[in-house]
Amino acid sequence: MLSIRRDIVDAIVAHARKDHPDEACGVVAGPVGSDRPERFVPMLNAARSPTFYEFDSMDLLRLYREMDDNDEEPVVIYHSHTATEAYPSRTDVSLANEPGAHYVLVSTRDDDTQDFRSFRIVDGEVTEEEVQVIDGE
Amino acid sequence: MAVEVRIPTILRQYTGGAKTVEGAGDTLAALIDDLESKHPGLRDRLVENGSLRRFVNVYVNDEDVRFLGGEKAALTDGDNVTVLPAVAGGAR
């Protein structure tokens, strides 16, 4: 299960809407081993594409250095699908390299329905999990 | 000639869990050969048909090796090499 604060969910959805029709991407970092997504880090989609996302390689290096220095890890890795449902594609699965992360997908296909889902992707296997949104703070 | 190599979480299964390992080589390709001799299986995760994999990023002293000649990038004693899998995907 993914437990995540409402303000972070809102920030992810807002980022996805803002970058639509391109895919938006980013991470939510949290203390190593805590499973708590706490620090929202929107990233630039270097591919600037409606069907693909990739962190810029130098941004990626800076992000991982920063997380290392803060004793953080990528608790959530999120991206949007802009014309399809919020479910990992074959590309998503083959490129998923953080078995410890919650892979969050948001679909911006419809203007008014919010499609926010979370998955584990380990060794090519996708498992959907419940999302618990925490209010307050 | 020693080079420090930072290994990402997903590849630590080849390094006995170690986050950094030491290797030697005057090019990235030679370093990867040396790493393979100590940590079998690692090379395949970095290299495909003699070239660096498209979705693996390698940095020498914080510079992307794609701009330093890729697997032919020169290394010298004391260099730091970082390996990071790309964070990528998409509906396509």
C-alpha cells in the first residue's frame, strides 16, 4: 500500500495537468527505509513527448546525489499518461529499475476524472496496490 | 590504478550489496572488463553489443560519458565513476 499526503497527490496531479499533452514525471523522496514519500521533486521530461518520459541525465545525477546526501531514496516515481489509462505500459515495465519504489501513474486523458494509481514493478511483474491518501498537515 | 565506482541499488546484487567498488582500467571499457572479473554479470547490465546500454547512464567525475567518448572514455587514477539507470518510460 502507498500512504501519501493529499498535498503531494495534488501537486503530482497539478504537474501532470500543467505538462499535458506531454508526459510529466518526477519523484517523491523520503528517508531511507521509511516508505514515507515526503519531498516532492518534479523533474523535467527531457524527452518532451506525449508518449515518453526520461529524466535528463545531469538532473538525474544531481537528484541521486542530493538524495544520497539527505539519506533519502525515491519512495515514489511518478509519471503521467496523456491519452491512455494510468497503468504501466510495456515500456514502463521494461525500464523500471527501482524495485523498492512505488510507481505512481496519473492519466490526464479526461479533464475531470482523476486517475491516480500506484504499482510495484519488480522483475518485470506489475502489482497494483491500494493508495491511502492522508489528510491534514 | 584505482577508480571508485558507485553502483546503483538495482545492480548491487552483483557486488554483494556494496554501494561502491574499486576497479582499474585506462578506459571505461577496460574498467568494465575489470569489474566483470570481480563481479560477474555486471557487464551485461551495462553493455550491449560492445556499446553502453541506452538506458544506463555512466558518469566520470560527474560528466555524462556520452560526451566523453562513451565506452572509450579515458580514465585516470582517482577518477570517480557513477552508474545510474535512466528513469524513463511512457505510454508508447
